[in-house]
Amino acid sequence: MIESENFNKWMYMKSDFQVVKIENNQMFLNVGNKNSCGSCAANKSCGTGVLARYFDHFNTIAYPLRPGVKEGDLISLEISNKTLFLRAFALYIAPLLVVFFALFIMQIFEFIESIQILVSIVILLATFITLRISTK
């Protein structure tokens, strides 16, 4: 039998962030993936860790200000594995499924290949923009 404390530890991903700026009731957190990716059990096969090395210049996120927090503080945030995987699915898999569905429909109606490629790129970009807007 698994102890509930150890079991719950695996249900959440916890990471520490440094508050780099406070402005307009928001705190801006430095998202250095080294802390969270180094301690995660899936760090060798996770796409997030691999992508983080290539896009490390996007390292600050805005988060609602918590009472008593000031610049330079370290805070801990947790996200459930279910939420993490659902968001990863939305970011990585859903746009591809939308493009494959669009390609399937265009193949049925016998669009020419150059139109299929152009429409697929436009749909992929529109899906990413929609995800970006809906997650703000």
C-alpha cells in the first residue's frame, strides 16, 4: 500500500520561482526550468525540458500578486499532473489534430496540394494564436 503523502507527492509538480518584478498587482516570476526539470522523474524524456533549452529567453511569467511577497523572494507553485498533461495536450497534440482533420477534409474535396499546405499553415498558426489568447 502506498502512503498517501508519497502518493500525493507524485500527483503534483512543484517548482520554486524567484520574483523579479512586481507591477500592477502582478508578480513576474523567473521561470528557470533547472529546478523543476532537474527534480522531475520524467526529465530525460519530457519535451518541456528539451524545448526549455532552446527557448530559454522566454523565462518570465506574470502571476497574480500574493500578499506579503516582494521582489527577490522565492515562492513555490504547484500544478497537478492532470492539469499539466491536459495543457501539454492542448499545446502539442490538439493543433496537429486540427491540421490533420483539415487536411482530411481538403483531401476529400480534392484541393490542390499547394492550397492544402497553405491552409494547413494558416490553420496551425490560428490554432496557436487561439491557444495563446485562451490561456491568458
